[in-house]
Amino acid sequence: MAAFPQDYEIHASELFKLWAAEGFIEWRNESESVELVADDYLEDLIKQSLVLITSRKIDGKIKSCRLHSMGRDFCVRQAGREKFILSVMDYFPTLILRRHFLPQVLQNHHRVSVSWHDLHLQDSMHSSCTASIICIPQRGYRPKGSVENFTSLRVLHVLRSNDHSYWELGQVFKLIYLTYLASNIPDDIVPPAIAKLQNLQTLIIYRSYVRLPVEIWSLRQLRHLIAFSFQPLPLPERVTLSRVNLQTLSMAIDLVCSVKMVKMIPNIKKLGICYSGTKFGAEYYYTDNLIRLRQVEKLKLEIYGSCVPRLTCLPLSLKKLELSGRWISWRDMTIVGSLPNLQVLKLKNYACYGEHWGTIEGEFGNLIYLLIDESDLQCWRTKWTHFPSLQCLMLHRCLYLDGIPNDVADIQTLKLIEIDDLNQSLLYSAKKIQEERQDWVKEDPKVVVKRS
């Protein structure tokens, strides 16, 4: 963590993937996921007051964190003393010092944290020793990064930034030991030469509309494939082995969920799809086959366009579902409500169409978090027994909703109601719920009004 700049907010998912790439995570048994073990590690650091939490997820797990400035100073010194990782800008704060000393110190450190500009100081910059580089982008002058002489590199991570610094992919594809790559790329086309990176486990691209070659399926170790968005993924013509290691695929544009595609990603756990609906009819995408993905826990579906699929079934393994665009009618929400493991539900951009929503007994038994953001819903009728585990209710841009159902006040687990100031009926009913619970609940639900 000393590799990150001071006061940098570190996303837990980013940190966990780096820990896994470095081999720092030890499984206690084969059934445990990397995220579960890593989350325990991070919680231990927090309990010892070594790491500060900046935000948590609704399920209580850590979303982001950072090091206290004093703690970071200690980590930087200790890591440098043990030659575990060198934070170059802390040890050599000026460009003149880095220009003079950096080529020499690289030879003695397996891991370094450097600025983007540092790797372009000299054409002779090289190291056969460095296995990990965490690169900090800098605004202003942005030369092309140079890493071709780091022949033993396994981890190359550029902190996500708004600038557009990038590596020459021809250089990167020579680094055959890479297991982790997170960076921008010079254009949206990834060449077939990516097949050279046979050890790659994590590929994160800070770019939209990335076009991948069919050779991406030759990377048998790949576990995480992430970009702002991917163009439609090509499938190999011949029958090939499933990519059983692939756990994350996001965001895939117009993914055709054919039987062949589903068989290629049988163990996927996190899946994000965006349908443009501009080329083919809704039946072309075979979204009914999503139910065949029996390991998927997080599913994000977006729609932009008219010829789009509709939801008729979903994987029973889902814990988190996010829908954006017109996916399903309110009257058909039993498809979602019947998911036995669902904990988080986000409905955005008119994800459900219609004016009336009535829930029934036995639905949403484990739902903790419900977000409805932008909806034409007018009437919502429910009972507290339909949402027995609900902790957070978020209603944004629900301009026509006549109010929050009175029975919501009887949900004993409820901790937070968040609304905007666009609908006075919602504001009135939220305050009424809070008042009704004052006599019999020790901790009233917090009502937050989010200003529009």
C-alpha cells in the first residue's frame, strides 16, 4: 500500500487483485474465493488501526480505504529498508535526483512505484530484477511509457486517471511473464499479439469500445477481463476448451449469450453487458441462456436502443443485480423477487416499465439494498414481510410515486431511507415512517434527503 500516493483512495477490488497477482493470498480451503480471503486480510489491518476505511459496501464489506499519512510514512521507510518496494518519488522527490539515481536503484528492487514520466527519463532505463511496477500518471506532458527493458516484469499497474497516458503495446507484448496488466491503450484495437501473454491473469483496460481479437480466448490463465466497454467478443470457429478460470467479464457490448458462449465462460462470477439494440432483433441475443451461468453472483445489464432483449429468467445464484434501461415490467418482477440469494438490487433509467408494482409473499427474502433511480412508477403496494431483510431503501427521481408504502415502517432491519427533493410525497411518507418507529425501535432509520 506504500506504493500508492499519499491520501490516495484505494479501491479494495483493485488492491485484492494486486495481492493475488503478487501471490500474497493463501487459501485456507479450495472453496474460498480470493475476495473473501483478501477481505479478511484487510479487515485485520483495519482492526489494528493501520488502514482507514473511506467507504463500505451495503453488505458491510470494504469498498475503499487509504493509509493515514503517518502510517504511510512508516510503510514507505520499512518497505525501502527491506527492499520490498521502493516508492521512488518519496525517496527522490525531485526530477534531478530521479534522473541521476533511478537507473541504478532499479537494479536492486523487485517492486517499484514510479511516476509515468520517470519511466521515460532515459532510453537506457532497464531492469532484469524488477517484477512489479505501480505507475502514477501525471498531468501535462505525457510521453509514451517505456517498459520494454523490464524483462522480468509480472505486474504492471497504472493508477486510474483522467489523462490518456499509455504504453506501446508492442513493448508490453514482449513481457511474457506478465500476470497482471491495468492501463490505458493507444487505440481501441488490441492486436492478436496479445496471445504471447500466456501467463496473464488480469487484464484491465481504461478505455471504451475496446475491440479484442479472437486470440483472447487463448489466454487460459485469464481470470479478470475488464474495460469501460468491449465491442462484441469474437468466438473461435473451432470447438475449444472452456475458459474455466475466467471469473470477471465487464462490460461486454451486445454479448450474444449463445450456448457456445455460455460454455466458454462456465465459472463466470461477475458479468456486465450493454445492449445497443441497433443491429439485430431482441431474439438474436439469447439472453434466456443467462440462466445457464450457475456461478454468476453479480450481473449488470444495460440497454440503449429499441430492439432489445427482455428478461424472462435469471441465474438463481445472483447476489447483486443492476438493470438500466427498459428490461422488465413491474408486473413481471417476480422473476427478480424469486431469486433466493439476491441481496442488492439497483433499478436505473426506467429499468422497469409500468405504473403499478405489487409484491407478493415470499419475494425478496434476502434483499438488503433496493435502489430505484429514475422511474415512472406511480403506485407501489407491499407488506413488510415481502422485504424482511431490507436495510437501505434509495428512491431517486421517482417523480410520480405517490409515497412509500406504510408497511415499510414495520421492516425491523431498515436503517436508511434516501430520497431526493423532487417528490414531496416521498419526503412526507419517509418522515412519517421515521416518526412511527420512534416508540418501538431503538435505532430509527436515518432519512437522508439528497438534493437534486
